[in-house]
Amino acid sequence: MSLGTLFIIPAPLGEAAVAGVLAEPVLATVRGLDRFIAEDPKSARAFLKSVGVGQPLTQIEIRTLNEHTDAAELPGLLAPLLEGARIGLLSEAGYPAVADPGADLIAAAHAHGVRVVPLVGPSSLLLALAASGLNGQSFCFVGYLPVQEPARAAAIVELEARSRREGNTQIFIETPYRNNQLLETLLTACQPDTRLCIATDLTLPGENVHTQEVARWKAAVPDINRRPSVFLLQAGRGPVNATSATKPRAGAPPRRRFRNDARSARRYSPSE
């Protein structure tokens, strides 16, 4: 018996029409599945309804995988894949297994030789990084910071020091209803010349991405309470672009660079 396939399915980052966010080949793949593993079955059903799946939702199997799922349940989720099933992995918003549950299941699939297929779609982290103007060649996503003080302030000071030392971008998120508290700590703990990007409501009508120094943020502090946001910081006034932010060590071989042109596209064609 051949093994199945696990499809990693991105979802819109908010109340947006799937046709405006996901490409038709992705939607066609989703419509061809009748088994899913989701962070929230209720959200998954709403997503599948908007996609326009062919069969009634009552005939679609949706099993749960979230932060409360015990490791002992993973073999049961994996079993249909070992029997040849084609299953879609869904999160509530954005990309599964990136700042969302799912990595353990994907790791188990790889361990058993199950094919894992990532479908193209939105990731708030990469969208925020691309729009920030901060170092996109060297960056680190650290997830959620401590909720309580002084641990949160200490974590921010350490991230800022690491960014200054390594010249990279530090990326983190927070539960939306604690955004304002996190921002207050950032403005208190960070040095005035640290660049801070706040990317809010990405892909939504109220989208706003803005990068400026902490000293300037203090002059006009935004209210981002309950608005999904990504925070990015880069310390100091050094270069932020890929061509100058990191220099090769003495004696190191020249770093290979990829050109975004037709010749490069032919050379690195996905079909090859």
C-alpha cells in the first residue's frame, strides 16, 4: 500500500475572500480533499464553505490538532496517511506549523516517509519582514515573549542586544488583546535608535506597516489593541539591506547570490 500525502494549506489572515488571497490551483487542491486536520474545526468548516468544496460539509472529516493536543494523539492522526489518505492541514489563519500547531505531525509524516506538500499562501511573518525595510537576509522569529514583567522587558533587552551584536532582525508576536502592553514595554526597554516595525492587520482593509526609530514611536503611540500585529526590531544604525548588512569573513569563499531575472528563473525552474 502506498503512503498518503499531507497538504499544508494556508488560510486568509482575516475576514478576506479566499479567492482574493489563495491561487486557483491551491483552491482546486483543497476542493479535492475530504479529510482535514485543523486547529479549530469550526473555523475550518467556514473556510471550506468559502472555498466551495464539492461535497456537503457533513461528509468531510475534520480532526483537531491544536496546542492542547496530547502527543499520544499524533499516531492516530498520522495513521490514515500511512494507509494512503490525502489530508489537508489547516490553521485558523495564515500558514500552519509556523507560529501555529502542526510541526510535530509534519515531523512524524517525514519520519514515516509520507509526502508533505506546502501550498502557496500568506504568512504574516514573511509579509511583515518584506515590508519592514529591516534586514531580510538575517532574521530570527522568536514567537511569543513572556507576558509578565520584568521577564518581558528582560527578553526585549536581550533581543535588542542580539540584534545589535549580529546585525539581524528580531521578529515576535503577541496575543492581540495584549498588543498595547507589549508596545509599552518595547518603547520603555529599547534604545531610542532601535528601529521598530509594527505590521498590523496584514492583507486586511485596515492594514498598516510602519517602521521608525523607537524615539519617534514614543512621540505618537498607536492603539493596536485587538488588532493582529507582527513586531520586528533591528538595533542600531547599521546597514539593513542584504548587500551590506553581512560581509564575508576574511578568507571565506564568495557568497553565492541569486538574481531575480529571466535567466535565473530558467536556471532554477521548479520543474527541473
